[in-house]
Amino acid sequence: MTTRVACLGDSLTRAQLSADYLDLLERSRPPGDVRLARFGVNGDFAYNLLRRLDPVVADPPDVITVLIGTNDARASLPGHPVERTMKRKHLPERPSAGWFQQCLGAVVERLRQQTDATIGLLSLPVLGQQLDGAPAQTSQAYSRMIAEVATANGAAYLPLHERQVEELRQADPPPIPYRDPTPAAGLGVVLRTAVLRQSLDTISRRRGLVLTTDHIHQNSRGAALVAEVIDAWLPTRSA
């Protein structure tokens, strides 16, 4: 019997700037085992996701995965253009850890009330690749918040951050400083892939990055870890 899975998130789920973990997940399962629906919007915060749940609850799936919070975490880092981001994403208040938890909790609450789906919350991919750096530590802190929301709301916690930390420790990558990608940098990646026919992995390799193309968006190795964590959870989901 085919399991219908709705994948909710931001640009990592939209997969215009990231390698497509939905495609990798589908290919890792037997043919017809899962039918995946994509609900990813570039740049979204947990607040934005909360406001676009209608299509999900209108046709409830069997399983829902939620991968959100990277942009919330980025907004807390020094130098992030918070005011510009607030205007672009129509945020009614300045992003904060507390507001992130509140919005994510409201997402899970609505999904639990209006669907019978099994819900899994993924922790965040590692920001950057210096594990002792502020971006990586921030993604870890937000991942702890996700774990708290999952526990408080009866959702499963899917340890993506922990899996990526393990991968980075094994890879022992060079200490490349974190740079928050700009919209222009994102356009540059699109042009390299669409016009110059460079793969995301080629871009990563030239920049010395292990899991990402730009410290945030996933290459095939990073996306494979997202798919792996979801895949490991799906067989054991409760009915």
C-alpha cells in the first residue's frame, strides 16, 4: 500500500537551490512505496509555513515531515539583514527563538487537530561546516528547540542535525568561514547550474564545502542525509 507523504519546508524542500531530497527519498524506497507531495517555499520562516497549511489539511496525507527553521536561525546571526528579510517575507515581528518555537508548535497543533497524519519534525542541517562556529552552534540550538516542540506536541523528532554533525566530523573539512548567502549568490548558483551546466556538487567541491553549496543549501551528499533520516523513520511510524 502506497504511503502518502507531505514534505513541508523552505528552499531545502523546494529544491531549486538545493539537491532534491524528495527525489532521493523516493528512489531509496521500493517502486510505489511512497507518493511524495512537496510543500516548500524559498526563504520561509516557521511563521510563513503556519500560514500556508490549508492545502495540506485539505487533502490529508498519511505522513507529514517538517523541515523548517533554517531561516529563523539565520536571522539571529550577526550581520543578517533582518529588516529586509522581514519586509520580503511579510513577518509581523522580529524573528526570535521564542517566536520560532511558538509558530512551529502551532504548525504541529493544527496538523494534529485537522489530520490523522503521523508527523515528524527534522532538526536543522548544520549551518556552515565549522562545528565550533556561531552558525553551526545556532543551528544546534534551534534543533534543540525543535526537539522540545516535538516532545511537547506528540510528534517524532528526526535527528538530521546530529547525522550531519557526524558526517562533518568524519570528513574533517577545511575551516572555511561562514558567509550568509545573498539573493544574488542564489541567482549565481541558478545560472551556474542552468547555463554553465555545473552540478551542485561541482560548485561545492570548488568552494571546499562538504554538504552544501553555500553553507546552507544542500548538495547531493547533504540532501542524501535528509533522505536517509526520513527513510530510517518511515518504516517504524505508528499507524
